[in-house]
Amino acid sequence: MIKKIIDVTTKLDNFVLKNRMISATLIAMKQTLPLLAVCVYARLISQLILSPNALFVTLFDWRLRIPAIFQLQEMLSLLEVFVLMILSATFTKHYLSVCKVTQTTLPTLTNFLGTYFLFLGKGQTPTYDTSQYLLVILLSFISCESFYFYQKFVSGDNPQPFAVRFLIWAALILLIDVALHFAIQRSVVRSALNTLLSNNFFTTFIGLVIISVVAPLLWWLGIGLPRELINNPSTINAVIKNLDTILTNTNATLPYPTNLYSVYTAFSLFGGVGSTLAISFILLFSIRKKQQHLGMLSLLPSLFNSNQLLYFGLPIFFRPLMLVPMILTSLLGTLIGYTAIVTHLIKPATLSTPNTTPSTLVSFLGSNDSWSLLIVVIIFALSVVIYRPFIVIETSEVSYEK
């Protein structure tokens, strides 16, 4: 049964890799990886040491005075947008080259600037989540297709790359990006999602299982997730009520022992969405030096719940070969964590932990129950077992680079 699932997934993955848009996306992601690594590590240093609510600052009660800290945060946000701008430009150049378009300078520059206008508002900071990879790729793809059609059927052969008719096309694309910037503001959507995730339904077994399946699926598709599903959801109602109960009476019965924080965050986010810390661990022992380097590069961010380097480096985006183990490991963590809590094998995490606390430590630090560490070890070991055959297939051949 397992072999059949792997075989079917591999065939589907090979079929997807033949798509020009997916192939161009994966190559663009790999070429953007060095810049992304700078961005990820800069953000990690900020979250661990530099920002006022950084993990080590909170844990050790440091009193650091970092000059121009807010300017630094803005620069990091700009760097995140710049990564997307490079991704869009690289995708455009490669995709149009595959389409036999020789004049790629203008569309590449147009999509580069279009991504800037899409994400940055008047304050020169992103106005919504910058992990919207699907949005960036789709808009770049539509732009490329429109340019290809325009050049082939409207302008004729051997056109001047910066002719007025092409500048008009570029202006229209940029206007669309500006219009979309105002159309897809996520304040209303984010508020609705926050309300939804605070619903008591997501303290039930079915609700937690749904989250364990939907979150990896959306992340795999390149759709940015609410912060409650990628960080510490300690502000949702169920967690707050549990904490209030404990502070009022230590021996009181918790109203919501199972919730997003005590189950999903504590046992299904090892390394980020899809428990991808197991991937970094497996890559460390790969026979390919390139894969070992990716494992070493991604290990530290993965320990602190950031899997963007794996997302770009393997890559994970739209790969059926990666989706199956992501869902399986996410479900595994939820099922084992939920069972351990409802059978009273471990205490649920009720105490708040800093947002950047490694998910592997949330269950222990949030409950002060050392037995939870054993559950973490078991889940991680099983995650490695699940991921290993898929990663072996992935690292044995990278057909989209051929």
C-alpha cells in the first residue's frame, strides 16, 4: 500500500514537472535561494536577539538597546519584498525564454516593478503577508502570457523591445498590480480568519484534523497562512480561557485541553508547516553534497519554525511528492498529541511561550511536563520515517532542471 502511494505520487510529480509554468517556478525558486537565505537569517537574528520581544530577550530578561531598531525591521520587510521581486523577474526571464521570446528585458523589468507595487504601500512596508508565492507566480505568468500573445499576434516579428506599443503594455500591467494592491488588502480577511480560528470547533478532534490537512495544503499551494497557523496561537480564546483557569486555580479542570496551541502547534509544526524539520535532518545524511548543504543551511531556521529555505531549495511548491508526506506528518502529530492529552498521558500546554519558541519545546515549556518531550521524540522519529522515501526519490533526480 505504501509503495503504491509512493509510486502514484512520483508519477503525478513527474507529470506536474513537465508543465512549463511549474518548471519555470521551481528553477526561479532555486536561483532565488541565496538571497532568501540572507533574508531568513537576518529575520531569525532579529526574532531571536534584536527585536524588543525577541526570544532570548524574553527568556533571559535582557535589556538590549538597539539603535534604529524600527528602521531595521522596515529594512527586513523590504528585503522580503525584494526576494519576491527577484523571484518574479527570474520566473519571467526563464518562462519567456522557454517560449522562444528573445526580448525579455521589458517584461522582466515590468514584473519586477509590478511585484513592488503589489506589496508595498505608502509607508514602504508590506501591507499584507509576503509569503503569497502563488499570487506572485500567477500574476507573473499572466503577464508573460499577455506579452507573448501581444508580441506574436499584435506587434509582428523583430519588434523594438522598448517601442511605444510595448511601453503601453507595461504601463497596463503595472496599473493592474497597483489596482490589485488595493483590492486584496487582507485586513478584513485576516479578521475573519482570526474569528474563525477562535471558534470552539477547532478544539475538537475533527476541527484539529481539518487544520492539520488544510494548513499544509494551502502552504504547499503557496497561499500565505494566518499567523495563528505558523506561529504561536496563544491569543485565541481557548488558550486564553485555559490560562485564566490555571491562574485562578491550579487544580481546576481546563475548559479546552485540546486546541490549536496545545495540539497543532505543539506537535504538528516541527520546523514549520508540515513538520519539515525532518527534511532538514534527512538531507544532512544525503549522498549529494548539494543536498547536504541545503540541510545544513535550513536546519537552524527549521529549529525555529521557518521552512522557507526548504520551500525554495527542494522545492516544495506544487510538488505532489512533497504534499503527501507533509499532510501525513501533520496528521500524525495531531493524532498522537491529541491522544496523549485526552488519555492524560501528558499535560496540555497552557502557559504562553514567545512566538519564536521552537515547536519541539512548546509542549514542554507550556506544560512543564517532561513526558511531553518523549512524545515529541516519537513524533519526530516517525516523521523522519515518513519523509525519507519521498526525499530519497526527490534527491535522486531533479528532472525540472533538465
